[in-house]
Amino acid sequence: MTPELRQELVSRRVEGIDAALLQIGLGRDAKDAALTFRAYLIDLLGLIERNPGLDAAADDLQKSVHAVVEAGESRGIEDRQARLLVEAHARFRARLEAAGVEFNSEGGMGQARG
């Protein structure tokens, strides 16, 4: 795989994750968005070099997604759960950056270095 193709694939997976998390946070089709999130996450993790910190952050984000979706089905998303999801996403982004994923100037993610 060429570095350019890898960068494009990483960028699209990250954009998909961000879009799915936005839907989940807003409570819009959260179950479907959670499935989409998981598919993008699995694909993304297959494209970048893994490490224990990244794996832990991905697991934490997955658990936060699950908790928000589950809460949304029964009683609605609480501010605390939404905040925990945002914080888990921030930790995941930090671990991605440490693994070589570069962020674009708009605050999103996009490319893998190297």
C-alpha cells in the first residue's frame, strides 16, 4: 500500500469515527451510528501501528459509546455521559497523534505520518 493511499484511508476512517460520534452524542440513530463507529474503529486500528496506550484509549472510547447508546435507549443521555464520551474521544485522539496520525488545521484528524 502506498503511503498516499494509507493516508487517505486513515483520513476517511477518522472522519467516519468523528461523524458517528457526533450522531451518537446528539442521540440520532445512535444504535446505527455505534455500529458504524465500531466498523471505522476496527478499520482504522488495522491501518496504524498499535500500542497498549492506543488500545486502551480505543477500548475506553468503545465503552463510552456503549454507555451513551444504552442510556439513550432507556432514559436519555445525561450531561455526564456526554462529557465522558467527549473526554474519551479526546484521549483517543491524543493516542492517535502519538501513533503518528496528524490533525488538520480545522481541529479534525486526517493523515498518518510516514
